[in-house]
Amino acid sequence: MSPRPGVGHTELEEELHETAHIDYERVSIIANPAVASLYEDALVYETGTAITSSGALTAYSGAKTGRSPLDKRVVKEPSSEKDIWWGPVNKPMTPEVWRINRERAVDYLNTRNRIYVIDGYAGWDERYRISVRVVCARAYHALFMRNMLIRPSREELKTFHPDYVIYNAGSFPANRFTEGMTSATSVAINFAEKEMVILGTEYAGEMKKGVFTVLFYEMPVKHNVLTLHSSANQGQDGDVTVFFGLSGTGKTTLSADPKRALIGDDEHCWSDRGVFNIEGGCYAKCIGLSAEKEPDIFNAIRFGSVLENVVFDPVTRVVDYDDSTLTENTRCAYPIEYIENAKIPCIAEEHPKNIILLTCDARGVLPPISKLNTEQTMFHFISGYTSKMAGTEDGVTEPQATFSSCFAQPFLALHPMRYARMLADKISQHKANAWLLNTGWVGAGATTGGKRCPLKYTRAILDAIHSGELANAEYEVYDVFNLYVPKACPGVPSELLNPKKSWTASTPFESEVTKLAVLFNENFKKYSDEASKEVIAAAPVVPSESAAKPAAEVNGAQP
């Protein structure tokens, strides 16, 4: 179907008509509108949308208030088939089912009176950035992606042509009876067509993380650049620190440091020159937010920001950040320039000096800080461990271990070991220090009388890392996990540094350590086929196994 040469149609409209059969005679295509214009449309056309007392727009995402990882699909096609990590994370979709879903999304968009187009970049390094176009039906989605992508200048928009296109028809369900569908939700990526199609979910985070998955594929495969689910900041001397960590481990809190510039809070790439942020904005959790605890985030929630699924007073429009009636996963998306000490452009032409793997161990048996050698770094990066407290409703009283490979499992495109090898190579090449930082419980577990490691001690540890003091400290080996633990750290009580010495629970310390070690080893079995014997040897050694392993193999090289 060739484009009709209608008078007055823009190049963008002609392009959408030709590539996606968007009916530009019937549908009003609103391209890259101003923030105020998106506010106006959201207030008029989207139920429940409002302006809050701080000036932010608040919107509802409908039935889905979080991502739907079980509904993620990747089209199985020749150009990417050999690289993709097929399995529970990346379930295959046939090209035929992709075509059906894409047509369904476009058909829905063609029933709207107006659709929005947002153009932007993913990646602050111009050598590697990917041009992304979002086509959607909700002003809320358009403003969200305007904030999350890097915003082009007016001159750049004149010549903008997308590398990838997202068709978001999330208000319309997928046909659950189509081959391979398990629900009315479908989030699908086609690396050959360079497109993404969303059906059956209006949760805006699907677009953000879809772009992230694209970068997890494109950067390593096409450019030998490592994609990271991390925050990053830079000190006044130019030193860069990268923080990996799952939700609740302190990734956002710890990277927000008044003495250091924020490169980004969530998604980065590590190239041959240094580290760059993928995004033009931040997507922060809002539950329990206060000006005292998170002043940077609190002050960023103003005109231009999008609040998602929060509860507010209908009279005063003041948001109650403690109210989780709609979801625990309340969020706000805002441009990164709303953060006072953000480094813009969000790129550091320095290689990381410190790599920090964050965990929140609710058992209280991992040390607050450990120095890792290369093999241990790969093991713990692949493991991606943290723990969550079990809900009382299921009767489970022990903390629940959570493992997410590369601290990014739902977003990975390639096998985790591929990213781990790249990370190890870069750490070795640039002589970075690697650390395991536990922000969880000390003295005992969360259910046996322990307490969360005070933030002041965690920050003191970070200060000692950044000053170089901790790298030069005296270390001792921590049994079972064979981690290297400093004997002293400025500003931290020495007894807290080794969990065995600070243990106060009535349950035997050794049994708690062994329980966690067994969980680590069980989880790692699924990756052992791809791991070297040195990485496998970096696993915890439970007491019954100790006799079977020589001491040199257990301990590995001193970091």
C-alpha cells in the first residue's frame, strides 16, 4: 500500500502511513507535542488524570500496575535466533503470530481520533545511541516516554528517522487464543523488523524496559558494548562507581550522593571510552517517599513529571505517598535534569574504578562489605541475589531468597554468562575494584532479632571505598562464602564487619550460613554448563563439601 500524496501531510505522517498503514486522513497524528499540550489532552481524554499540588500529572495504568514478564515474547527469526537466550525469560513467537499482533495493534490505533508520536534517543553516547519512535494512544504514555528517552533538539527532530518503533496499543487486548499466547497481554519484540508491539497492558514501564531489552541485545552483539542494569555516579576527581542491585537494595539511595554527580539511576552501558546512561529520565519508586528520605526524587516531582497509580486528596491534590491502595509499585517518571546534581550529558569518559554488587540479605549472614576477586564477581553477578520478607498470608516465616541473573534477568536478551564474561574482561582491563555490599540485616536475621544495617554505616563503607582506604585495608577470609572481609573500616564498628562475630540470634550461625550457601549453589546449577571451573570454584563451600575441595581451589586468588 503506497502513501497517498495528500496535500499538507508531513513526512512523518507519510512514513507512518507507508510503514504501518496508519490512516492519516482519519486519525490526527500529534507528533512530539509540548508538555503542556500533553497535560491538556490527558486531562480531557483520560479518566482519573489530574494535576497534583506539586504540578506533576498523575495517571492510572488500569488493571496492570507492573510489568507482565510472563507475557514477554521475542520473535524467532534467523538474524537473532542464535544469540537469544531462549527459555522462560525470552519465549519464542512465530513471525506469523507477530504479524497478527502487529496488525491488531495498528487496527486499534486507527480507531482512535488522535494518536501520539514521540521521538527520542536511547544512549547518551552518539556513537551508539538508538533512535526510538513511540506510537501510542494515551497522552500519559507519550509524556512518560518523552521523559524517559533522551530528548532530541529541534534540529535533530527535522532529520529524525527511527531505528526502532514501539506500537503501544495497550488499551486493546491480544487475542489469547492465538498460538503461544497465555493471556490477553502481549509484549513482543522483533529484532529483525526492529519493532515492539504492546497489547493488553497500559503499564508505561513496559515501553521503558522494552527499550532496555533492545539495548541488552544491540550493544553486546553489534558493538561489543556491555549493557548494565545499574546506577552510576562520578566523584570530583573523575572516578566512576557503578551500583548493581535489585529492588530494595539501595541502588537509587546510595547513588544519590551530594559529593558525587549522578550519571544515571537505572540503565547504563560500558563502552571502550567509559560509561553512559541509556535514558533521559528517571523512573523512581514513590511508595513511602518523603522530602526527608529522598529529597532529590521528592523535589523532581513537579510540572512535566508523571505520577503513576498514586492516591491523592481530591480537594488539595496533595499526594499520599504512603497509600498503597492501588499498588505498592507507585512510580514517578521525570527528566533527569530535574535532579540537581545530575551530570549532563549523562556520560563519563572514565572507566569505572569501583563495581558494587548490592544485596539485601535478610538472613543476616552476608558481611556488610566484601572485596571480590574476578571469579567471585562473575559468580555473584550471575547469581544476582537479594532476599525478600515472606508475607504472613502464606505462613512462611523465613526470608525468601531471590536470584536474578546479572541483576536484570527479566530484561536480558543473551545468556547471562555472556554479560558476565564481558564484565570480567572490563574489570580486568581497567583494574576496577569489585565489592559485594550488603544493605540487609546485621547481628541476626530479620525474623530472629536482627536490625537493618544503619544507612550511616553503609555510607561510611562507601566513603572508604571512594577514598581508596578500603582497597588497602587488611582482610580476613569469611568461611563458607570465602569472601574477603576487612578487619576495620573508618566509621563502622569492627564487630559488624564479620557476621559471625556480631551474631546474637538463638539459631546457630553455621546453620543459617549453610542454608543460604545451599540456595546459592542450587540456583547456580542452571548456569554451570557455561561457567569455567574457576567461576564454579568461587561458589560457597558448605561444610560437607569442604573436604572434597583443595583449599587453593576454594579460596581462589586474593583480590
